[in-house]
Amino acid sequence: MSVTAVRFRELLGFEDRGVTLVSRQVEPMGDYVIEHLRLRIGDEEVRGILTRPAEAEGPLPAILYGHSHGGGYAIGARELLDGREYLVGPLGPVFARAGYVTFCIDMPVFGERATVTESFAAKALLWHGKSLFGQMLCDHAAALTYLCGREDVDASRVGAFGLSMGCVLSYWLAALDKRISAVAHLCCFADFRTMIALGAHDGHGIYLTVPGLLKEADGGSIAALIAPRPQLICVGEADHLSPPEAVDRAMEELRPAYAGAPGMLEYVSEPGVGHQETPSMRAAVFAFFRRHLG
């Protein structure tokens, strides 16, 4: 199974949205800085949180951070600063101290945008032949546009990162948008057809349901659109949300795309680990971005 980036955009109902900065509040934190931003994306005002080094000569490499789901609808972009129970710790300050500008926005129905339920938003969109995840990707791409346009960011060195829902946001957007130079994603890479056969798909929210997608694309073929750009995949072998059989099938479909790009596809699979980041995964992520973004 293979799909083109153009066709993938069509299946998602993807559209480019304008983005403008509405307000910016700077919060010094010693060796790093937090920026509390408000962006106008399309016709909606969206909260964004950005971390950056306090003192560094730019332009700097940057990370577009996709926050996770985990039922934490009130959290959204705050995950960058506060972390989650399945993360080793908050990543915003750590990325900043490593020399990266890192940016995250509230996805629809999360954070300050949690004004309706996931079910309410997804069902309305599905009736119109669209998907909530397609809308999330449109907003994530607008956040990327803002990030690439900052004077302190080197637009040729922008990576994407996320875990769980953020994993899929990161690698699906990288498949659509070549402005992402390297992508690292954790704990949600799998073949959805296999997941359905195993019954594992029902552990994921309705946000991820894209009508008709599996007739033309799946996890492996979508990730293959990223090649030959660098890609790091980290999974836990005891993760019931991404069972090993589904991960293996996706990897089988993905690996041929990197046959002509040795060393550009990296894979970390940890026995006995569930749906969570581990210290070794975090070390692999930072080593990966250091190699490919500097």
C-alpha cells in the first residue's frame, strides 16, 4: 500500500490556514525563557507556549511539540511545561537548555479550547465528511508556519516531536510538510488495520478516526512519505495501545522507503514497557536531534 502526499492531504481534508501573532508575554526562568503566546489561526484565537534558551546566538534549531491526549483535556499545551505522568519529565525546559526553541499549541478540544467534548466535535465533523484529527493537523501546520517565521529560528533546522496523540501529529505532519527536517515520535506508531483486527483500535479516541483512510494508507505508508528525512521511532513492547504485531507490520511497510538512506531511520523497541517515555527513549531523542538538527 502506498499513498502520495497530495492524496493524503485530500483524505484528511487538509487546508492551509493563515496564522498571525496576537500577543506575546515573556516569562524569564533563569537559564531559559517561557513565552506565552496567542495566535490567530484561521478565525480562532489559540494559546501557544514556547520555550527557548535565555542566552544563545541565533538563529537556533527548533522543535514543534505535539501534546498528548491521555484524557487530559484541560492540559493541552501546558504539557510542555508541566509534563504528564507517562513522560520522564517536562520537555520544554530541557529542550531549551539543550539549545532549542520549542513550541506547542492547544489542539482543538484541549487546554483553553476544551469548550466542547471530543465526541461533540468529532461527530459533527464526521457528518460533514471531515475528521477532528484532520483539523488538528491543519492547526499544527499553522503553528509550524509561525515557528519557522521567527527571527530566532533557523527554518532549515526544525524538528517535530510527540508522544501518543503527539506522536501521530508529529509523523503525519512530517509526511505532509517537508519543512520538518527530522521527526522523533513515541508510543503510537502502528498499522491501524492490524490494530482493528486485534481490537486495539478502541483504546484510542474518536479524534483519530479519518473516514476512508485505510483504503489507501496506513501507519507504515504514511511514515514512508517522510523518507529520506531522518525519523526516530520509539515503542514499548507492552503497550496495549500499539501492540507489537501492529508495530511490526507498520515497520515492514516503512523500512523499504529508507533502503536508499542508510542511518536515517532509527528504531527503539523496549521490552516490558507500556505506553510511556523511558530514560533511554529520551536519551535517544536528544541524540537524534543533536545529530540531525545540531
